[in-house]
Amino acid sequence: MKAEAEAEAEAMRGDTPAPQDTTTPVLERLRSGPGGADLPGRRRVAVAVAVVALLAAAPLVLSPYPVSAMTRMLAFAVLVIGVDLLTGVTGLPSLGQAAYFGVGAYTAVLVGVHITPDAMVQALAGLVMGLVAAAVTGWVAVRARGIVFLMLTLAIGESVHQVADTWSAVGGSNGLAGMPPISLFGGPALLAAGFVYWWVLAVAALVFAAVALVVRSPYGRTLRGIRDNEARMRALGYRPALARYGVFCLAGAVAGVGGALWAQQARFFSPGDMGFEVAALALLSVVIGGAGSLWGPCLGAALVLLVRDNLSASIGGHGPLVLGAVFIAVVFLMPRGLAGLTGTRARLRNLTSARRRKENSS
């Protein structure tokens, strides 16, 4: 009895350590899953792998024509990723990325005609030249914002388009043809549409993953902070102009890769492939897909090219009219684009769960 009384006294004095709550760590482990990884993050990776696997299987079940159409969609989606990096992530709507798309495409064709048919070399050359062109022209554009930035990028795009349309070294208005079939690492030429598709898919997936890492990095958070409140970011010691210049150059490099992929599929490139229409369609793809989501604009790019290149002929050439109607419908009915549908479904699910909990508690 005496021992029990002493134990009770010690507990009252606080000498005995309080029992630890083991519920929270267990719940955290359950939420994070085995190995402590974030379940939503792992789910995104699993979905991405499944999508890439399905896309990779397309040439096995489709004829060459739809495979070639999907190849163009993937190359155009790379351009749209660069536009989304500026428009959705940084808040800089641009109509000039088609210029760097064209620079990358012309570079790939010239490298293929005069140096090597290796697809890797051509893609890297397109990336470098897109980066250089963006670095040369971007230092002026990034000093502006809003409608002034939009007009400056439009002027850059139209200027580069005019140069390509009149410069005989790149074929002028006739374009640049004669590009041999691509090859990889000194191997045989990739003549089948499926092989070219797999190459373009691999590069597009790599570009998407790289840009996604940038968006989720501290630099990406800085860009979103500049988009949301530039004055506060400047007060915290950041340099918004330098950050915008960096992302402008990165977007130009991405567009250059997209142009190289487009030229490798078509083995031809003309000024019409880098004009205002292409720049407008890229920006339209971002709006339709959902600015800032990366994957949504890729869906928007596929939809835009599907309507322009495939459905337009079957509806009497009224593809632009259909795209205009889709744009109006998205603006009014889905302000966050196609990517916003997933958020809407999650919010509805949360509301339903909250209503059920309230009913059960009452």
C-alpha cells in the first residue's frame, strides 16, 4: 500500500513521464502509405506511367496515318508546355513562342541536311538555338507585363516569321525541305511512322517531367509568387525581372525542342508553321486545358490539332469556328479548363462526405 501511495504521489508531482500519443504517427503513416511516400504524389506518378504506356501502345493498334497525327500532337504539346510555363505558372501570356518553335525546327532541318541525321543531335541543337533566340529577345520583353508583354511577344513572333519568310538561306516562303529520315546513335533510318512516334513520345515525356520538376522546385514557387504578388516578392529580396528572364529562356528552349520534333516528323518546315495562327492555337490550348496544370494544356493541344487537322475537313472547313465555340464554352462553363474538372470532382466528393458526416452526427 505504501509503495502504491508513493507511486500515485510521484505521478501527481509530474515525475512520471506522460504516456506518448501513438495515434498521430500511425495516422500519418496510414496517410502517407508504405515507406512514408505521399499517396497523392505516388498516384500521380502511377497515372503518368499508365498514360505513357497507353500512348506507347498506340502504334501497335493504329495505322500509320493516325500515328503520324498523334506524333504531330505530341510535338505541338511540347510547344504548349513552354507556353503554359509562361502563361499559367508565371502569369505572362505570350504570343511569341512560335518564333522559338520555328528556330528549333529550322535548326533541326539544317542539321539534318548538312551535318547528321541523328535525332538526338538535332533535338539538342534545336534546344540550344531556341534558348539562344529567347535569351537575345527576352531581355526586352520581360521588362513589361500584362498586355504590353503580350504585344511585345507578338511583335517578336511576327518579326522572326517575316525573317523566315524572306530569307533565302532557309528557303524563304517555300520552306526548307530535303531533310533525310532521322536515325538514333548511328543506327538505321527510322522510316516507319511508329518508330518516329516512339522517339517523339520519349522526348515529350522527358520534357514534361523536366518542366514539372522545375514547377515544383523553389524556383517554380518563386515564379508563382511573382505571378500572385510581385511587390511582396520584391520586398522579400527577390528579383522578379531576373526570374522572369530565366523562365522566358527556359520556355524558349522547350519551344525549340518542340520545333525540332515537329520537323523530324514532317521532314519539312515552312514559315506557315511558325506564324501567328500557331502562336494563337498554342495559347488557346493552354486556356482550354487549364493554365498552370501542364497536363491540361497537353490535352488542349491534342484537341486543337484534332479539330484543325482532322475534323475541319469533315465539317466543311469550319474548324476555326468550332475552336472559337469551344473557347467561349470553356471560358464561361469551365474557367479552370479541362484540368479544373478534377478539382471540381474532388470538391463535390468532399461536400458529399461532409454532408454525410453531418447527417450521421445528427
